Amino acid sequence: MSYRANSLDDPASTSQSEGAPYLSDWRMADSIGTAVVLSVADHLGCRPTTLPLLSTAINPDALDDLLADRGESVSVSFSYAGCAVSLRGDGKLTVE
């Protein structure tokens, strides 16, 4: 569930929200890593397959272990594909 809609099929939606943080709920994806990659791709207006492997920025398994069932007080931030990514235990995923 994203809070800022972007679509690769609608370039106008990307340009209208340029510079705005991308907010989403990582709990809606199959995995936290998938949520990060899809959210960053959407924020950048590119296809997920053009991004570097998430493991070049952070260990996806460690990310799952850190956030899974840890409660709302847990948060983690890192850089990926030129973006600042923040995740919280309550599901909030922010890409800037």
C-alpha cells in the first residue's frame, strides 16, 4: 500500500510527485526486501530490474530478522540506489 501513487505507465504521476518522499507499508509485500526494491523503483520511476541487488546495500536476511515481530519501536535506515530508505517496525517504509 503506497501513499504516493506513481505509475510507470503514467509519466505525469511521476513528475507531479518528484522530490516528495515515497511512503508505503512493507507488511503488504511478500518480503521486506521486495517492498524496499519495489518502493525505490517506484520512487525513482524505473523498473526494479534496473536497480542494484539489495544485498549490495544491506543484508536482506538481517533486515527481515531485525524487523519481523519486533514491535513498533524498531527502525532501520540505509542508503540504496542513491535513496535514503527508512523502515519501522509498524510497517512504515519511507524512500527519499
